[in-house]
Amino acid sequence: MKRRSHNLLACVVLVTFALLTLNGCADSDDTDADSGGQSVSLPETLFLTAAPQGARSITDLKANAKEGDLVVVRAVIGGRKEPFVVNRAVMTVVAADVTNACLVEGDPCATPWDYCCVPPEQLLQNMATVQIVGPDARPLTVDLNRVGRLKPLKTVVIRGTVGPRTDPSSLVINATGIFVEHQQG
């Protein structure tokens, strides 16, 4: 009897491992699964074929934007070592006009997208959080790091609405459109 239960346990462990491995190797472009096991997708209209016009600076938006305002901002994905939130459609961006000294040729920075070469107070003034929310106004359970178009240091033009402004130094944009600029090189 002991041997039979041991074999059964071994089979269960093996099947579980195989399923986890297959799930982990799946190539996800813009879908993921939430805790309920349902497939969650980014809106089909999220990625734009042309950049929205009228981009404003992050510092201007922090000073003047109100919750619900429709805004456009041009930014670079980064500002932290991990600019994407795991299993959530949330990322941090830095104003595109901020010079990233970490990108200077010969700089040994292994993670230049974290902008560690920019003074912290300057970085904070020029950072924003971008999220893609569902009908419940909560971020979708999609890992943006697994979306092939979005990578650290990519320049993006984001159209969306300003989220809750609990602190004037923070800015959350609920993205309704993202244009990924083609970079040379």
C-alpha cells in the first residue's frame, strides 16, 4: 500500500511540474491569466499606429492635471530597476527629455533604464506610473514585461486619463493608447 501511494504522489508531482513548465514556457504577447483562471487580454485598440499629438511634460501634468483629464505624454519605459509590475498592467516611465547619463558610451551601468545616474529628486519630478485598467478601474492582470513591444528604454507616446491624485508629486495615467516609437540602431 505504501508503494502505491508513493507512486501516486510521484505521478501527481510529475504532472504538476509538467503543467507548470508548459505554462511558464508559453509565449505571451498580450494576454495573461488572472487568479480566477480566466484569460485577460489587453484591449485590441491599445497599441496605436501613429503617435497622438499634443504631448505634455510629466512635470507640467504633475503641476496642473486633475483626475479624469485626458492627457498625452512622451516618455521612456524605466525609472526603476524593474519598471514593470509583475502580473499587472502597470509600468513606470520617465519623461523622454530627461538625459540619461547611464547611456553615455563607456558607462558601466548594467541597468541603464533605472536612471541611477540621474539625481533622485530630478528623477522623481519626471516619473509617472502608467497602467491599463479594466472596467472595474483596477489594473489588468497582464504582465507588460511579457508584451514584446514594451521593453525598458523604449520610447512611448501614451494617451490616457489621469488617475486619482492623492499626492501632487505622483502621477498615474490610465492608458487608453500607446504608440511605441521605432528606435534606430
